[in-house]
Amino acid sequence: MKLNRTREQWAATLRALPPSWGDDVMALFDEVGRLTAQLAEVERNLKYEQHRAGRIGTHGPGCHTWGPAHYECALAQLAERDRELREERMRHLVTMTESYGGYDKEFPPFDAEDKSHDA
């Protein structure tokens, strides 16, 4: 039995079957068509994922400057720089506070309008 027939050839074969088989076979034929289209979509998506996974080895120091394919790398680099900047600011604040012997009385750590600390 030849399986790679056209839709018209299959339809002619099905018309030759007893009537009680026709509806079931046509439903099965439609389902095979739907699954074939779904399989083609899955294959396209798999090719994309395989292509993307195959590029993982192309990363390296400074790869965030290599172009749009390294967008995620650039985001990670920016996040790292942001974290480093926050740590540096915190170290600077601690150093400044310690170098002045704690909080300055002219600039207390509470709201200047709040007089509850004087009581």
C-alpha cells in the first residue's frame, strides 16, 4: 500500500470503502493532517532552540559588546555594574560616617522638624 498519496487519491480510496467506514476513516485522515501540521511547527521550534543552544559556547569576557546576539550578556553586565556601584556607595557612606565620628550634630539622622528627641 502506497502511503504518500495526495489528498484526492486518499479521498478516492476512501469513497471505495464501505459507507460505515468512511466517516471514521475521514476523521482519522483529518486528525493525521492536524498532527502533521503540529509536527512541522514543533520541528521549526526545535531547530530554533538547537541553534540557540549551539551558540552558548560563543560567549566570553566582554561578549556583551559583540552585538544583539549578546543582549542577555549586556543585561547581566549592567546588573553586575549596578551591584558594584551600590556596594561602593555603601562603603563610601560608612567611611564618611566613621571619619566624622558618627552622625554630625548639625545633621542628625532624624527629621529636623521632629522635636521629640529634645524632650
